[in-house]
Amino acid sequence: MWRLLPLLCVLALAACGGDDSSTQASTTTNTAAVAETPYAHGLQRLCLHALAAHEDLGSASDPEELLHTLPKANAIDQRLLQGVRALHPSAAEAKRAGRLLYFFSAMSDIQGSALGQLQAGNTNGYFQYMNSALAARGHAEKLALRLGAPACAQRPATR
């Protein structure tokens, strides 16, 4: 497992967002795209809160730290998911909002499975699950942008 440490760290950074300058640029670009609906405002608020919580948590730099931080990151995403479930989209937003909820839920479930793989010492399984979780997150991000909640498409900056 320790031979895979560099790869594990790269994946952890990717899962947490990394420090890509394009992410930082999208922060200012997407801010103006916030929709003027109660659903979009609620979604934006929830995602801003989750983003701040992920940034406060920081990123893991080794497998032991990842074992410690990943459950906390999953808990943040579970709270986000609960908040999104409590929102009430308009009829015009309902289809995209339903798909967004589906992808957020899939991401959260898959991350839980990835943690189980990591705890069992199965790094290959962890990577496979996290790749799937990141794919689900990518779909959710695109939908969130279309719904007018660009904060949901931002990834935490790493320290």
C-alpha cells in the first residue's frame, strides 16, 4: 500500500479539488450566473456552506490522514445531500433538480464504498470507487450550473 502513496495523494487531491487555477478563475466567472429562484438560492447557500466546510477540513497528504479525513468529508457531503433533499424546486427546475439529487446521492454513496475499500487496505478498490464518485460529481456540477448554483461546481482549494 505504501508504494502507492504518491498515487493515493494525487487522487485525494483530485477528490478534494486540488489547487487548479482554473477552479479559482471559475469562482469569479460563475458568481454572476446565480439564478433568481428560491431553489437556486437555497442550493447556492447549501453548496457554499459545504465548500467552506471542505476547505476547513483540508486535504490529506498520506493514507493515514486520508483514513481520518475521508469520513469527515463524507459527513459534509451527507449534510449537503440532506439539505438538497429539503429544497423545493419549481416545476421548471424539477427535472434537473431530480437529476442533481440523483448524482449527489450517487457520489455520496460511492464515496462511502471507497472509504470501506480504503479501510480494508484495498487501494485499487478505493481508486475505482473514487473515480466513479468523481464522475458523478462532474455530472452534478454541470446540472448545478444550469440550475443557477455555481458554488456547487466549485471544488475546495487545498492548503
